[in-house]
Amino acid sequence: MDLRNPYPYTVYDVEWDFVDYQRSCLSGKIDPSLLSLKHIYYLDLSWNDFKGIHIPNFLGKLKSLRYLNLSYAAFSGEIPHFLGNLSNLNYLDLDYSRHNNDLGETLFSKNLNWLSRLSSLKYLNLGGVDLSMAGVSCLHYVNMLPSLLELHLSACGIDSNQLLLSLPTLNFTSLSVLDMSANYVNSSLPSWLSSITSLRTLDLDNNLFFGPIPDEFSSFKNLEHLDLSFNQLEGQIPKLIGNFCTLKTLNLAANLFEKEGIQDVLNGLTDCSNTTLESLDLSLNGLEGELPASIGRLHKLQYLNLDQNSFSGSIPESIGNLSSLRQLILSVNRMNGSIPESLGQLPQLVHLNLSQNFWEGILTESSLINLTKLDFFSVSTVRPIPLIFNVTYDFVPPFKLREIHILNCLVGDAFPVWLQSQTELSAVTLSGTGISGILEQWLLKISSQVEYLDLSNNQIQGKLPFQFKFPKLVRLDLSHNQFSMSIPLNFGQLMPNLETLSLSDNHLDGTIPPSICEIQYLSIMSLRNNHLSGEFPRAWSLWSEISLVDVTNNNLSGNIPSSMGIPSSLTVLKMSNNNFGGEIPSSLQNCSLLSRIDLSGNNFSGNLPSWIGSKVKLGILQLCSNSMSGHIPQHICNLSNLHVLDLAHNRFSGTIPKCLNNMTSLRSEEFSYWDVSDFGEQITIISKGRELEYGNSNVNLVKGIDLSSNNLEGEIPEEISSLIALRTLNLSRNHLHGKIPSTIGNMSSLETLDLSHNHLLGEIPQSLSALNFLNHLNLSYNNFFGRILSGDQLQTLTDPSIYDDNPSLCGFPLSTKCPGDDKPTSSGNLPVQDKDEDGNEKLGLYASIAFGFITGFWGVCGTLLVNKSWRYAYFRFFDNIKEKIIVAIAVKVTRLRRTNL
């Protein structure tokens, strides 16, 4: 009885229709009247929806069954042990491993002893069944099935304790397929695997296997599919894999193999007289070296993925021999040289990814001319000099792309004809390509199906080219161009499904159209660095998914709308350098996910909101250059994950809170992380005496406190010294008094310290010289006294202005001498000894000379006076020397005379 849903879901099947699937689903209870079919031997209920009911116990009474398939039918609960009564069963499939379980329930088994009674079983698939409670019995009972040919235990929650590393007796030696992927096995590869010499498929991917691939794997003479990807295997990829001449699929991606030796494996695979390899995946391994030319002998290869390694050199010309190749992925490597024209000889190629390498030179149309089936093309270079597309202007390629991604490659000033011919695109990236214009006619042709459009980092001028609807567009990036004029008033209606919008770094003016709030699923909106004016749209509440809003560096004004806090999804709010005013709205406290607020450079007033630190746990708070006042509240210390606190250039008064040491992320040198958007997220802070901008890769490393240019008073709290991870501390231009905390040397990560323009006094604490990373220091305009410290790092800070207007400071680098100093030495910071000390040193020198002379004279002459024989020998020696010298002089004179004659 075949009741399988005729519309099963297939991974990556773009034509699959959920509505058709749902309409064809069987559901409800399974009627026991099925037992009347006493001779039923085949039952398939797969791909239906039984809404989480349990597998009926009465199925165990259908003893004639040889085939039972309940996969992907939404059963749940414990597998009934009555299934063990089906002694004639050859095929049992309960798989649910490749499907999202919306019910939150799944099939499970606490004991698999019922399996041992299925002695005729040849096919067993328990994929997705929770076996984590089955104990060590998992493989024990499977090993009692001598006829088993296929075993699928994918995503069963099996751990190392349940996978026996050795089995006394192996009964399923006829096994041809073993799939234990996506489990939690953390061990070396079990020794019993090599005893299953009949294996054709071995899939152990997505586990935690470690150690080398054992040499015993050489016993797999019939292996066709080997997948060990996403483990922690190490050592060299063994050469024995190159001897698997029956292999069709080899996947070793995402392991920890040694960088060298891959050439031997590839050469081995190509040495097979009749190579059968169709798929090779070595991605995410960090492998090095050049691709050997012998790779061109894998003439049946259809899929080659070497993504995210460190391969260098050029693509071998022999790549053009792979006439069956459908996918070639060489992205994120260190490959260089020009892209060979032989790529154009791959008529079956569908997917070509050459992005993020070091390509150079020119890409000609010969590399594209015969790629008739190509539907995905990606190329980019990380060199400062871009790759150049050198194709004739009217060249029309033979393919129709679905996706194109070109970055840092010059395609020409005008929009080339070969790109205009691509009208079936769903994803477009033309970033850093040098184009200065975009054809609205081309946009119109792709508008109905395009989902991803990135034209950033070009020189496109004029108004935004949107006069028609983009119903499927999800991501739009036109940043870093020269677009001008205003955003269309009906922008929201034109792009109703937009999720990510970036129009930053252009010359747009006018207002932000209210229709933008009608884009219901908008998540990221970046309009920074334009000339936008007017008030921000009020209808924030229409945004249910908004996460990031960045309107930095515009001319926007008015108050922040109170509706801003209604979508609680807001994570990043950046509105700095505008003309906003009023108080920060209390509605923002509803945004519990808020991690960054930057409202600096506006006209905000009022006190620091009480909800900051109580209801919102920020990582960055920047409110500098506003008109805010009042005390800095104690509850700000509850921001345990705070990295940056910038309240500079306001009117805050009172004292610095002593509880700042509660900010645990500033007390720990361990790396702390908060979510960073992948959409060009940046942070600008004042550090090291200048404005610094940090991007995505290092924004999590920024840790600083800036309370400068306020009306703060009192002493610097001792507790601030416990912030050992702080890199920037600026308390300048306040009314602070007292001494610098003596424990300031504990702030071992400090790079910038500015305490200038206060009323601080006392000696500079000795511990300051322990700050080995300090490269910017300003203590000017205070009342410090005493000698300026010298230390390893402080000696490099030679600018005298660091200590300006501290009348009682002395020593290097100031010209003011400290008491007792005569004149500075060449190093400028060591005092000169006084005259008494100098005289004593001279007396010691003279005494040493006299003692040495007396000792040397009497050591020689005294011995000659006392010992007569030594005295005679000594003078005889000098007589002999004297005679030899006289004779040598006489001979020399005689020779000179003869020469003159």
C-alpha cells in the first residue's frame, strides 16, 4: 500500500510547492481496520502530516510486512517495541533527520532491544530519532542484524559513550552503507570500521572525530562515497586515499589536516587507470601549495570545492580538460596570476566562484565564450590593483546568469553590453567595478525577480534609478556612490519586502520619505553621510523587525519620535552629527536588545535616562557633544558589558561614580563579544589624541571611557584602577582635584590617559611607569609637583607639552631642573654628581694607578734582584736580541747599496 505524499520536499528544489504538498498530506489517526489486510507486505506513509501522534502499536501485528516507511510523517513519542514482532521486515525507515520539527517533539527510543528480533532486516533508517537515552545498547543491538546492508543513524544524538571503539565480534560485515553523520561522537575513528570491507558509502560528517585517518582504511577497496567533513581530524591526508580508484565522492572539508601533502593525494587519484571521482571537497582546511596539472586527468569530475584554503599559484591550464565539471569553487585562497582562457572550455560548468584571491591582469571573453550553462559567476581580487575585464563592448555571452558577483574588478566606465544581456538575475553584486552609470531599462528587466542588488563603491551619479516596483528585493546596497537629489516619496511602496537598505556615503538631500516606514520587514537601514534634512519619520511602530538604524552625518532635526521604542527588535541606533534635540525618549527602554546608542553631536538635553543600566544592557553608549546635564547616575555601573562610555562635551556635574568597577567587560582582559552587524558597522572614538574609526573586524576590541569637557568635581575614584582592560581614559577639562590614584599602574592595557585641565595635585604616582602600552599621555594644566617619572615606556613620551602648566614639576622632558641637578646628561633625565663625589672618584683613580705601577714594577724587577740565575738569563736574552737586530740592519743596508749601484 503506497500512501506516500506525491509532493515530497527535496532540498534545493526551487519548484517545490508547499501548498501542493499540504493539500496532499494525509493526517488524523490511523484506523486499526488496517489489520484486516492480513497479507499486506508493503506500507508507505511517508511525507504525510500526522500532527505528532504516536506510531500505533497495532502495526506490530502486521506480520507479513516486509517494507515499512514512516519517514517524514510527523510521528512523535517513543518507538513502540511491538515493531520487533515484524520478523519478516526487510526495510524500516523512520527517518526525520532532514526536516524542521515544528512540533517541538520527535521520535525517541530508550531501548533498542526490539531491533534484535528483526533478523531479516536489510535496510534500517533511524535518522533524526533521539537515541541519546538508549545507552551503550545502541550498536549492541544493531550488531545482531547479520543481514543488514544499510544503516542510517544520522542526527540521533549519539555520543562517544554509545559508539564502541571496538566490538568483540562484528556481525554486520555485509554492510554497504553506514551513515552516522551529525552526532556528538568525540573520539578517534573506531577500529572496527576497517573490518567492514564491503562498505561502499561511509558518512561520518559533522561529528567531533579527532586524530589521523588510520592506515587500516586501505581495506576499503569498494568505497564509492567517503564523507569525513566537519570533524577535527588531523595529520596529513593519507596517500592511501589516492588509491581509492572506485571513489565517486570524497569530502574531507573542515578538518585540521596538515597544510602540505595534498599534491600526493591528487596525483594518486589521477593515477587510477579509469578514475571515477565525480565530487571532491577539500574546503576549509588551510591547505597550501599549487594545484598540480594532473588535476586535469579527473575527467569525470563534476564538483570541485577548494574554498577557504591557502592554495597559491595559478589555475592549471589543464582545468580545461574537465569537460564534465559543473561546479568550480576556488574562493578565499591565495591564488594569483591571470585567469586562464582554458576555463572557457568547460561546456557543462554551471557554478564558477573565483572570489577573494589575488588575481591580476586581464580577463578576456575567451574565458567565458563557451560557458553556455553558467548560471552563477563570482570573481574578486584582494590586490590593490583590480582585475580588468577586457571584452569587446558589444560582446554578448552565451549564458543567462542567475547570480553575478564582481568585486574590485574593472568592467568599464559605461555599463557594458554583456552585463545588459543578463536579464534573469536574482542576485547582483557589482561593487568597485568603476561603472559611472546604470541603465534603468536593464533594472526594469530584472526588477520582477531580483532579490539582492549591490552596486556599492562605484561612481554612479544622478538620481536614484527607481521608477518601478521591486516586489522581491530583499537587500539593496548603493553606498559609496555619487547619487544626488532626494529619495522617491513612494520608496516604501516600490520595495515592500526590503530587509536591508544602505544608501550611505552619497549626496542625497531632501527628507526621509514617510513611506519608508511601510517596509514592514526592514531590518537594517543605513543612510549615513548624506545631506538629508527634516524630521525623522514618525511611524516607527510599523517596523516589526528593525535592528539597525544609522543616519549619522546628515542635517536631520527635531525630536526622536516616541514610537521608536515600539519595535523592541532595535539593536543599534546611530544618529550622531545631526541637529536632533529634546530629551532621549523613554520609549527606548522597551528595546531590551539595544546594544549600541550613538547620539553624539546633536542638541539633546536633560538627564541621563534612568532606564540605561536597568532595562537596557548596552555595549556602546556615545552621547558626547550635546547639552545633557545632571549627575552621572549610579545605575550606569550596571552596564556590565559596556565597552565604550562617551559622555564628553556635555554639562554633567557631580562626582565620578565609584561603582565603575562593576563594568565587568572593562575589568577582564578576556575577549568579550557582542553582536556586530555585517553591514559595514563602524564606531568612531577620540583616542590617542585623534579621532579613530574602527570597522567590523576590530570593533569588539575598543574599550574606553571619555568624560572630558564636563563640570565633574571630586577625586578620581580609586576603584577606576581595577578596569585593567580599559585602553582609553579621558577625564580632561573638568574640575577634578586630589591625587592620581596610586594604583593606576594596575590598568595594564591603558594606551591613552588624558587628565589635563583639572585641579589635580601631588606627585605623579610611581606605578604610572608600569603602563607598558601607554603611547598618549596628557597631564598638563594641573598642580602636580616633584620629579617627572622615567620608565621604559615613559621615556618614549618626550613631548614637553604633556606636562605644561604644572609649575612645580621638574626633570626631563621639561627644561626645569629638579633640586640638586647641575645639568642634564645626554639622556636628559639623570642628575650630575656633585664636586665632592667627583673629587673622591679622582682620588680613587690615582690610588689605583699607583698600586698597579708598584705591583707591576716589583713583580718583575724584584724577582731579578733576588734570583741571580734569572737575572743573568734575562740580560743574556736581551743581548741576543740586540745582536740579531744589528745584523738584520747591516744586511738591509748592504742590499740597498747594491740596488743603487
